[in-house]
Amino acid sequence: MNRLQFVDIDTKKVTLIEKSKESEFRDCNWSPDSRWITYSRSLENDMDQIMLYNVADGTKHEITNQWFSSSQPVFSSNGKYLIFASNRTFDPTYSDVEWNYAYENMAKLYMVTLAKDTPSPFAPSNDTVKIEAPKAQKDAKDAKNVKEDKNKKSDKTDKKEPEPAVKPVKIDLEGIQERIVEIPVEAGNYFNIWSVDDKIYYISASDKGMFAKMYDLKQKKETELGKDLSFDITADGKKMLVRQRNKFSMIDLPSTKINPDKYIDLSDVKTWVNNHQEWKQIYDEAWRQMRDFFYVSNMHGLDWKAMHDKYAVMLPYVNNRDDLTYLIGEMIAELSVGHAYISGGDHKNVQKIKLGLLGAQLSKDASGYFRIDSLLMGANWSEDLHSPLTDVGVGAKKGDYITSVNGKSTKDMPNIYAALINNAGKNVELTLNSSPAEGGRKVLVVPVGTEAKLYYYTWVQNNIRKVDKATNGQVGYIHIPDMGPEGLNEFVKYFYPQLDKKALIIDDRGNGGGNVSPMILERLRREIQRSNMARNVESIGHTPTKMMLGPKVLLINNYSASDGDLFPYGFEKYKLGKVIGKRTWGGVVGIRGSLPFVDGTDLRKPEFASYSADESKWIIEGHGVDPDIEIDNDPSREYEGIDDQLNKAIEVVLDELKNYKEQPAIPTPPDKSK
């Protein structure tokens, strides 16, 4: 694995260019004369480096150094330049929530002149005006030149020397790193780079969006070709295949904005498929991918070929795509590992009609009308968290009755939601009444398609209030639902506003995993270095800022999974505080995106594992992280609203607050009069 090779199609000889210790090779490109290969490789310092490989003698040469990550090298079609993307733009973005920084949009396009005598397109030009000779002198010189040309032609034979099919690419390796020049484009992210003669085509992505662009080296000008499209260029450099969403167009190589006037008609592109043959191929491919990418080559001690054969006997009886998914799932389950997933494939799309939901729990009482038993909390300034019955102007209350929906009485409705089918996101007229009787006030509401976020928001808000009340405002509460963008957002939303508290309860229960736990742990690990004061300011500050000075407690359960496992492991490793609850899920062998399958199957192969930093020992996988204090939630008590795990966390953190140490008082002002 992780080898870059090429094959001689005549002799079938395979030549190894390089084997990487770090990761796969993701980009390479042949020179126009097929004598050189350029590629990027990953270094141990996590940077990418551009290399040149000489096919004739097998030598490798560094084009960029280890200081700046560089990738996606391509030769210009005329063999003059090597063009690549590199992260060399340093323009920090400072955080609005704390004194910290991030670097993004670091890349620009760069080029190397391959031969020493090839001038840079961006070299200064001589603008000195050339003085013309007098006209009579010029005419005499031109006449002499014409005569000499005729004499030269008469000496030559009619035989013409054939020009070489491909002009050899001249590369002067000496000093090549000093011949790198920047192409003046905006910093961002660059990929899909092509070079045809003196024009460079590429995709540029930044916070402004994703654009196809062209840079003309002769005119020294960048041109935007189009937004949100991708492209390929034909081998002769004359045509471009453009994809916009799911439409394709073949156009002449553009120099201006792309506006296809016609698209390739794919409506009749169909193929006959033998499902059983295709399903067998998918089954074999899934088995092969696990064999070649599973994080340990011993396949957890299994005879992997025997596992293939064990389940393959069922293949003749697979008669739909769900059967195949089940069969592959059973095979990969033999590995006894987390993150071994199979999904997707060629399924028929099912049209779903969303039910309109009101963000409330309703019941039909003896009157026949539907009573509002409880309302889900909402943050109605947020599109994601608006709770329909609490919207401005609606003003529904617990105990109110919904007596009609769109003018139809609810008294005769067995189920009020039958009147809300296909009404998610649409205006619906309700009649609300404080008593179970006809009439009342009419209001317009916009039902939501799911109440999941409202239930979650309500649960979190109730926990915050419970902790705040039980600790007399001394302790904060944060729930982290996953270790992806949503979980990071929840952490940021609730961590910083509660730094005025003396202690913190972090809730990792039900965490679905991701990869941001190191970022959160870094915030929680901060230790005070010094206290700060300022004239006319009463409060005492500290460095680092934005840190919790007091004790921290962590809640976990058997649904704390993946990076939700790694988070409590780190919490315990760094001795940040007590961990309370039930042992975590125990699945930490990591995955990435699926390799392609013929029908779009998605197979996740466990490829990356953690082991102890203190000894040669596997950790967490198959067991999980044990709490310091084990306590479970009884389902019946939890249904009644009693959270024994949270109650225990409150008890523990209050006990630890007894030893809470405030920052020292501001010293007496220094007296330097003597």
C-alpha cells in the first residue's frame, strides 16, 4: 500500500517510484515528453512536498522544501513550467470568543521555470523605446537581406528534416527551488489544476464560494469561468468537459465565462444489469477492501478467506439490494470491531411526505378537543429552533385547546395530525381556546418537519436550570451531542457564557462521535498562569483567558461513542476531574470515506487505531472507558424526569467546591518613592 508506481504497457514491467510511510499518493502528472513524473508526497512533519522523478535513471529530486505544504503539481503542455498549489499565505483570523487564532485560505498558485534560460512570465519588462533607422538606410538593409535569403535558399535541397513529434522537456535541476515564483491570484484553496500552453485552468475555493477560473500568463490576467462547476480537459487541450450539477457539456477550451448553450443528452443512457452478477462483484469487492485496508493485517485472527466463503454460499439466494447489505453486514461483523458499516447502494427512492408538527404534546380529552399538555422550548430567533406554538403572535399556553385546523373542527378528528399531513413549512390556521368549546382566537402557525431539535433543546435547557438551581448558581452545565460541528457549536455556545461559574458539569452522554475532542480537551486543560488587574476595573482577570478555574465533572454512558469514547479517555488521562456514569461504547478504530462501488454502496473500513502512549497496549476498543463513579439511570425513573446520573454529578461537584480556591486579592500598590 501507499506506493506510487507506473507500468510499461509493452513489457508489463511495474516500476516503483516511491513508497510512503505516511499516506497515499494523491496526485501525479507526466511531462509532455513522458521522460519525467511529478508528484507530491507526505512528509513526517505533516507537510506535502513536490518531487520530480526521472524515468530514465530513476532519480528523484525535491522541487519544494519541507517548510511549506505543496501539492497538485502539473507540467505546462509546452514543457516550460511546473505549476502547483502551496500554502504560503499567512493571514491569521482571530477568534471572537477567545484570544486565539486560525489560519485558513493559505494556498496560492506557484510555478517553477524548468529551464534556467526560460524567463519568468512575471519578470520585469524593458520599456525602452527602440530607435528606428532612417527610411533610406532601412530600405537598403531590407533589400540586402532579401538577396542573401535567396542565395541561402538556392544552396538547400528540397528535402525537409522531420520535426520531432514531442519536443524534449529541458529541466535544469541546479537551483530549481530558487526559481519558484508566485502567480498573483487570491489566497484560497486550489485544486483540479490544468495547464494548456500559457493558460492555467483551476478550481478556486474560499469563503466566497467555489469557482472555475483561468489565468493567462501572457496577459497576466485571471478570468472567472463559472461558479459551482467542475471540469476536465481533453488530452489535446482543445476541449473541456463541464459539469454543472448533473448536466454535462462539451465545449471548446474557454477563455471567457462559460455559458453552455447545449448539454449532452443522457436521458437514453441505459445499460442492462445482471443483478446477481453485480451483487456478487459488490460482495467480493467489500471483502477485498476489508482485507486490504483493515487497521491490522491479521484481521483480528480470522481466516478472512474462510469468512468470504462462509457467507458467499448465500449469494445465490440474494434477491434484492437489502439482502446483499444484510449479508455483507454479517460478514464484516465477524471482525468484532466498531465502525464496520455497510449502507447505500442502488435503492429505489421513496417519496416522503412530511407531517406538520407543532412542537407540543397534545391529548384528546373527554370534550373531544385536543389539549396542549406541554410546549417544547424554542429559540424562535433561530430557523432551526423555532417552536411553532410559541412563535411571536401565537401565544399558545399549556392547557389551551386546539379547536380547529384550517377551519375544520378537531372534535370529530380521531388524530389531529391527519389534518397536518404535508403541512411542514406551510401556513396553517389554528383556532385556540382556553376552554374546550367551539370558537376562540385564530392564529397562523408554521409547523416543523421534525421536533427532534426542540426536544433536545428543551432537555438541555431543563438540565441547565436544574444544575443552576441545585448549586445556587455556582455550577454550569454543557451537553456535547457529538464531536463534529454541531457538538463543537454546542460547546462554544455554552462554555464561554458560563465561565463566570465556579465549576462545570460536562455531559458526554449519547455523544455520537466525530473528531473534535482534542480541541475541547485543550480548552478544559488550561491552567492559570497569572492573575491580571486594571485601573478602574473591579474584577480580576487571568491568563490564559477563557478557562474554567474550578472543578470539572464529566458524565458518560454506554452511548458515548467513538470520539465520544476518546473524550472521556483524555479527560481521565489529564486528570481533569471525576467521570460519572456507565462504561462507554468502546469503538475507536477510525474510518474515512468509502471507496467507490459500482452501485454507490458505502462501506466504512476501520483503518486507524489508538493505543497507549505509556506502553505497547491497545486501548478502549471493545471495552470502552470506565467511570470513576458507576451509576445507571433506571428507565422508569428517567421517564418520570429523574436523572440519577446528573444528580450524582451535582452532589460530587458541590463536594469538590468546598476546596475551591479563589484567585488571590490584588496586592497593595507598590511604593517606589524610596
